[in-house]
Amino acid sequence: MLERKRRPSAPGDIIRAHYLDERGISIAALGRAIDVSRKHMSDIVNGHARIEPLVAARLAKVFGTSTTLWLNLQAAVDAWDADREVRSWKPPTNFSDAA
């Protein structure tokens, strides 16, 4: 399997580039549209909060996309981060002593 050299684009990067910037939508306005606080929307856009299923469904409805799109974007970032985190982790060799 090929290893990615760079982290996948986070959902917030896509929101900013393809929706906020292109359409002139503010973070506050998008937050109101999907019924989340401006702070939470800002955290998502700036990569400090994950996209959860309810937010993904609301984004999909507002932007005419799919819930799966947003969840897959988040899953790709989560998997990349997890792979980096376990690079130096050593699994136990004897499972009876794992606890």
C-alpha cells in the first residue's frame, strides 16, 4: 500500500476553499445555517474540531452534497493521524500479558 506523504485535506479546508471563500459565506452565517455556534463552526473550519455525523448531515443538506462525503473526508484525516501516532508504538508480543 502506498503511504501518503502529506495529510489529507481536512473537511474544514474544503469548507473554506470551496464554500466560504468561493461563495462569500462567513463562518458565522454557515454556523447559523447548520445550527451550530460560530465558535464550533470556526473550530471545524480551522481544523480544531472534527466533523460529527449530525454536522455532516446538515452540511450535506445546505451544500447539496452527501453526508458520506463529509464523513469520509474526516475519516481520511483521522486514519492519517492514527497511522502517524502508532509509528513508534510496539504491540505486545505475548497477549496474555497485554493487560
